[in-house]
Amino acid sequence: MALSALYTCRMREAVRMMESVVREDPTAYLTERLAFNLCTLYELGADTAASARKKRVLQLVAKRFYLHDIGPESFRLG
């Protein structure tokens, strides 16, 4: 669904959808690919400071739920 929203130029809706599944069950849905794609959308849709803040929060969620299989490069904080 989020990909469909993105393809139809509804980026904010795509971000909301992706964030909602992470909120629903981070251990099931917060994967390396989802983290990378969501962080990419943060970069495209927000100013630098807001984007960095959102990416750090997502990284903290991954740490909180012990999702060690998600590498730091997925959060695009470099």
C-alpha cells in the first residue's frame, strides 16, 4: 500500500503507512529494507534537521526492540 501511495505522488501518506506498521509491531515489520526506505523518504520529504531526528528515533526503536540485524547504514545517518 505504501508503495502504491508513493507511486501516485502521495509521499506523506506512504510515510504514515510505513510508520504505522512499525508502531503496530516493530519486531515483525521493522526490517533493514523498511528502515532504509523510510529513511530515504524522510530525506526527500523533510528538512535536514527533521529528517535526522526522525531517523534517530527509528534507530532507537530498532535498538529498543533488539533488532540487531538492521545495520547502521540502513538509517542513512552518515
